[in-house]
Amino acid sequence: MRIESAGNGEEEDDGINRWRGHSGDDLVVRIVYFGTPQLAVPTLNAVAEHHEVVAVVTQPDRPRGRSGKPAPPAVKTWALEHGLQVHQPEKLHDGVFEAWLREQNPELCVVAAYGRLLKQPVLDVPPKGWLNLHPSLLPRWRGPSPIQTAILEGDTKTGVTIMRIVLEMDAGDIVLQKETPITPEETAGELTVRLADMGAALMIEAIALVERDAAPAIPQNPARVTISKVFEKSHGRIQWAEPAQRIHNRVRACNPWPMAQCMFRNRFCRILRTLPIHTPTDATPGAVIAVEKDCIIVATGHGRIAVTELQMAGRKALDASAFLRGAPVTPGERFEDISDAG
């Protein structure tokens, strides 16, 4: 169990005064916030501006980067910078964490991408229950990778859902939901930023409804449930025999992680940006059909795809025009799949 706090007591009192001094009709709610990645930071920011965040629970520091040194989650960094108590439990269900949570005396617990499942004794602690931000239009794309999966599967719309937490993953009643289109070239990273901001605003609305005992409780339709799986590095492997639109979706879904990858000139190559071209071709999938000033046109299993930004292993990312100036490409060259052994 690990607890950290930034700043001295006077700074923390100033923070509480700010919460208490919030102008508006809604009452200040005493909240423990659960979240881990950058996606969860805008909601934490919004909740802290409107309510009393007595503690922030996040996952333990994890090794990151080539050095393998432990690095703090984005939520922890933000919380400490703003004088909030941070708690990073290794275990959630040994009784110790439940006792700690009861000591905080939260009225409500708010969750955004915490990344760990909670059991009933913990869920029973706050009298006003739990609210969770999920970046999809539930019941579509429950699970850990709703943003990437929506893009990969070609969805043209998504959104954010504020829901109650129950034991089954992402199955709680819906409180609020807001829809937004997915633009044709939008990456997972870009969509994440938009949904994080949307979710923050919607969470404030939901908390106000809970405080007034006016929160809806809309059951999810079990017939419409779809499940997203953990996104892994292997999801980034381009298969040139797939249709152009599917490859384009993969490139977008895998940006910024794990990045869509293939082989070119016997080296690993990341494909960062593309445009699908639905004109048919008889060329072998992966073959370069044409080279234009600002793109490399490659054959796929159905249609063609224009590669507009790429990155060779050990080199910086370049748009296609800059890449072609330094390493001209000729029709007939091949982009290859990464073999299973690669």
C-alpha cells in the first residue's frame, strides 16, 4: 500500500477552499477518484474543480521505456502537482484497501480508466455508489480497448457513457451518454483526446444528477453487447492481403500504440498515415503501384492504399514527400507482412 501527498497542509486547505467556493447551484460532493492513464486526467481535473476530491487512487508505478525505470501514471502526476492525496494499492481485496476507503468517507466514487476490477465489499463503501466513464456507446464495445476497436472495426460513430459500476465488466446501468462521429482519418490518439474532454463534461452532469437523486438508471440491452479485447502489439501487424479500408482502419487504430508495422527493404517500417483508394487492382498485395509527390500507392487485397507518412526502424517519422526525397521508391518494390517469426 502506498500513499503520497504533495504540498503542505496550507496548500491543501487552499484547495478545499476552492472546492467549497465553487459557484453554482449544485452541492459539493466528497469524492474518491479512481483513474490511471492520460484519458482519465481531464475528468479528474473537472471533478476537482467542482467537488472535493479527498483522494486519488491509481495503479502502481510501472516500468516504462528502454530504461525500464518505474514511471508514475499520468493521473498520479497530475494529482500530486495539484496537492491531492494519491493512493496506489497493490491489492484491492484483502480488506486493507476497503478499510482505507471507508476512512476517506466518500459520498461517491468516480472512475475513469482505472484498469482494475472492483469487488462488492469495495463497491458497497460510498453511500451514493460509483460512476464510471467508459469511452464508447455502451453496450457496444465493453472491455479494455473500446476506442481502438471502434476504429479498427470501421465504426463511424462512438461516444462516452457514464454508468454505474456492477460486478460484471462495463455492464452497469447507463446514467448519461453522448454520441460523436469518428472522422475518416481520425487516429485512436486523436479520438482519445476528444472523448476524454467529452467525458469530463458529462461526468460533471452525472454527479449533479446523483446529488439530486435524479440520476437515470437505463439498463443495457444484452442483445447489443459487443466486447473489445486487450489491444496487443500484434494488432499492429499489417496484412497487405486485407482490403484497403481495413488496413487504413488498422493504421488509425494503432496510432499512437502499437503503430501499424510491416517490412520494407528488409527493415521494420511503421505506417503512420494512409488514405484508402477503392479503385481495384490486379497487382500483388504489398506491391508499390505508383509513386506520387506526396504518397506511395500500394496494392492491397481489395483496392489500393496511399501511404502518406511512415517511419523506418531507427529513423524519425517522415511524411511521404520528405521520405521520397531521401530514399526514392520505384513501382514494383514491395511492402511485406511481418512473418510470425519476425
